[in-house]
Amino acid sequence: MHSIVSLLSKRSINRIINTMKDIQQLTAILERDGNGYVALCPKLDIASQGDSVEEARLNLMVAGEIFFECASDSEIQQRLNFR
């Protein structure tokens, strides 16, 4: 089994590294929702869910990695409010 990081392209990894030079942390909000949990990253405007807090958190991290993989540089800059 491959980790998500091993599946990312070199370009995506470089974009993530360059972004992380400017941002050290992103806030995640986790809330109970029925029988599961919802996780939201307001800064990136992405969300995920899971049956447990940990699963929701991990799914949100994967959603963030997919965002950095697929979003254009301008979309990343816009959501992170870079000037």
C-alpha cells in the first residue's frame, strides 16, 4: 500500500512545500453529526467526514492533499489570501 504522499506528483509536492513555507498551520473544526463526525478546514473551504474524530481528521488531511494536487496556483493563493 502506498501513502498519499508517495502518490503525489513531484510538482504537487513542490507546491505543497512552497505553500507550507508561508503557512505553518491550518485550523480544522470537527463536529459530531448524527452517528459520525464532520471535519472542516475554513481557510481552504474543504470538508470531510468519518465515523470517528480521528477518521474525520485523517479524511480532511487527504482532502487537503487532493486540493493541493488539483487546484491551480491562483486558486491556492486566493484561498490562502496570499498577496
